[in-house]
Amino acid sequence: MNSRTESPARTATRVRARDGDAMAVAAFVLGLVGLLVMNLLLGPTAVVLGVLALRWHTARPGRARLGIALGVADLVVLACLVTADGTWSWSVS
């Protein structure tokens, strides 16, 4: 078999790993942005994407773990906001 013809299983594994890498990066970005806005939506999304990326054997496991940690931090920030002033959003005044 030459390099131009790959087995379908190998191609599927390569595509799945690339999707896992994309999910790891998305988890990190969503977790980071979630610290500032939309904690309730972005936090759990970052956690789910990070776990899926690790399950799909991403080449970026550190980034996936950071996404999970930032997603959990989003939820902690949200819990602090809710207990501090009883609101589900940031309060400037």
C-alpha cells in the first residue's frame, strides 16, 4: 500500500483525532470567555467539550484539561455571583 491509499479505519482515526483537537481548543476558549460572560452556558459547554476531547484521544490533552478546569471555574464564579447579590449576571453598580 502506498501513501496515497490509506485504509478507511486509519482515515477515520485521523479525522477523529483532528476533531478531538478542535474540541480541546474550543473547550479552552469557551472556558476562558465564560469567566467574563455567560457563565451558565459556556462553563458546562467547556467541560463537556474537554471531556469529549480527552475521550477522543486528542493530541492536546493539556488544553482539554484546561478547558475543563476553566469550565468548572466559570460555574464557581457563577455560584459566587448568585450568593453575593442574588443575580445570575454581572452587576456593575
